[in-house]
Amino acid sequence: MSDKKIITVFGATGNQGGAIVKQFLNDPELNKTWTVRGVTRDVSKESSKTLASQGAEVVAANLDDTQSLIEALAGSDTVYAVTNYWEYLDMKREEQQGRNIADAAKAVGVKHLIFSTLLDITKLTDGKLSRVYHFDSKAHAAEYVRSLGIPATFFMPGFYMPNIPGGMLSQRGENWVLSLPIAASSPIPLYDPADTGKYVKAIMSNKEALLGKGFTASTEYLTAQEVLDTFKAVFPEAGKSAAYFQTPKDAFYDFMKSTGMPDFAVDEMYENMVLLQDFGYYGGLPLEESHKFVTEKLTTVAEFFKKAPAFAELK
């Protein structure tokens, strides 16, 4: 029987979970001590089979079914939990899924739950921004985790770098334009999901110091203008005429609705942007408190842009 401890990772074939699995399978130090168990809905999918071929144990579980979660977590020392609001666009369902994971972790006696969450924006803004549902749902679930007394650290991923190339920063005719419905001076904490394993390694290596704490996971704060300036520096030719455009609210709404997004989700996306400008994604929290625990180099926006497929042909 192996003496290795088990880390169970939800979303093991996704962005956050996939990066953790990769870190633990490829890091000799971690691999000596830990067995990786990846949780997925369907073990017969190609992505699940690939995971198993790389050395992970792969188990099936349904976030809506607490009993299946109890079975998936049995024997786990540490659990990384992540839920996905955008799959169903249902705040109550996401919160319940987080609660189900918490109940399962409590039932099997997990020693360290690393729970992916965000701030309660309704509370942070005194109700001024009450429709950032994908933040609030995770925050409510995190409060439930705390109420159960589970040993936990609360992982708070920043603004996804992959949302920028080809999306928010895209080509309009001959010019590259970064378009957001907020001032160019708005600060954005930037996070590369591929770095998630580095953060989780840091959290696990400093478990006692971080129990009960929130952990901001972002490389750096850059303003929207600084994001554009980074693009211009990395690609001087393409960047010559690159510009920032503060999208008017009406134009933002028209565009988002044209993609088929429901009205309530468009409201949510707009308030999410306003959050950056008026209150701060993390409510002004500094990143240094978390950075001091991280030993591996985090990906900068400039480095991310250099490898972004949407920018592959640029000079």
C-alpha cells in the first residue's frame, strides 16, 4: 500500500484543476509525497483517459449529488474544489454545489480544503453592485465552508488573462483595440490559470499560516491602459496604432445581447466591469500577502501575450 497522501482535484480536465494535476504529476518533490485523484463527470471522455494515462487516478462524481462526492473524496488528505457558474448561469445551483462539496469534505474528514471562491460583491459594495452573481455564489458557499469548521484556505483567482487576446483586445480593421466599458485607469489583477498549480503548491507548503485565510491568485495589477501598453511593447509593429476604447454602456449591452447572452447575465458582466473601476476586483487587497508564499515564477501579461494563439502572427 502506498504511503503517499491523496490530493483530490475537482475540474481536473479544466483550466484551474488541470494546472494543479500537471504540477503534482510533473514536480518530483510533490510526486514523491502525493497521489493525484482527478474528479470528472465522465471518466470515459478522452480528456479523462489522457489524465489517467499521465498517472492520475480518475474518478467520476456529480456536484449535484453529495453521496457521489463523499465516495470521490474518501481517503483524501487535501481537496481542491472549484465550481463553474457559467455552465448553468444559476447562482443558487453553484452555491449548492459548493455546499455539497463542503458537506462531503466534512463527512470524510478532509484535512485541508482549498476552496476556489471570490468576494461577496453585494456586501463589499453595500448593495451598489448586487448582480455579480458568480462572485456572490462562491462567497456564500465559502461562508458555509467556514460554518462547518473544515480546515480550509480560500483561493481567489484573479481576472483571467485568456479573456484578453482576441476577445477584449482584438483587431478592428487594421488596428488592434482594447475595449472595455470602464476607464483606462481601472486596475485589473491578472491571473494565468496555468499558474494555479504554483499557487496551490504554495498554499499546501504553508498550510498552517494560511488556514482560514483568503489567498489572492494574480501575478500583477495592471490598469487597462497598462495592459494595452504591454501589448504595444511586446508587438511594436502591430501596436503602433493600437488604442484603448471605453465602450459606452449602451454599446456594451447591445454587443453582449447580440451574442445570445441572457439579459441578467449581461447586467452581471457589466457590473463585474464596474467593480474593477469603482471598488477593485479584490476590494483593494494587495497581492504581496500571497506572493510571499509562492516560490515559482508567475506568468506576466507580457509573457502570456507572447504565447497567445490570437497574437501568434504579430510582430
